[in-house]
Amino acid sequence: MAIPVSGELAQRCQALSEGLPGAVPVPNLHLTLAFLGNINGQRRDAIDEWLQAVTGEHGPFVLPLTRCEPFPGSRGPFLALTPGSPPAPLLHLYQALLPGLPEADIRRPYRPHVTLARPGQGLPVKTGQWTLTVDRLCLYHSQTRPKGPPLYQPLATYPLEPL
């Protein structure tokens, strides 16, 4: 479950990761809300119902991303865009999603980010103003491939309804 990255921000992400090994392809750019693992058809229906309910109660918002940095720590291994500290609308949405997603991997504190490249270690931190319009959520299927990055295929999209 993620927020897709598209349009101008996707182009800016591509420019930030240009020439880096393991740059994330534009169609794969997203900000993860919850990793669900493998889910079957019946559970998928329940998740679909839950996501429709939650997104119907949350309006669109703008998420400022202010840092391009090695992630999750100063040694990487990824390069990511981060918001510094997560804004309240994102945290409210994240917290609203969790009760209906018991399979979500929440072993670590939530640290929102958009992965730009793998690896990203040894790169300097850049500050700036990048904006992610959060107007929909997307349920993705991650498919590994023998060579190259996984392919993220959207299974369903859930628009955030203006309140």
C-alpha cells in the first residue's frame, strides 16, 4: 500500500538519481505506507473494502519532501527523498490504515520516504523543496525479476475524497 509518485515529482526524482547504479525506474516510484506481503483473494477483498472506507474519510493533502539523503541512515544503503519529520495529515492517514491491515510489517517506526536509488551510500545530503500531492493510494503487487529491480504493478487505486 503506497502513495504513487508521478508527474513533475517523478521527473525530479529521475533527475536526482540519474547516473546512479540501481536508480529506481519512474513507474516504480512510490512512498510506502504499509508492506503487506503475500495476500490471497479473500483477504484482498477485505483489504479493498477497508481501503475504500479509509480513503473516503481522508482528504487530499500536499506532502513536502525536504531532504535527498542516504536512507535509512547516513550510510544508506538507499538514496531517498524524505520529509524530515512526517506531517500530521500523513501520520493520521497511516494510523487510520493500520487497524484494518494486521499483516502490515510495522516492526520499525514509520519513516516515510521515496526510494530513488539502490545503493545510495556515500552521497551527500541535499536539501530542497519537492512536493508530493497525496490524492490517492495504490495497492501494488511487487514482482521480482531475474535481472534488474522488481516491477511494481498497481492492482487498485483508491482516491482520497475531498472532505
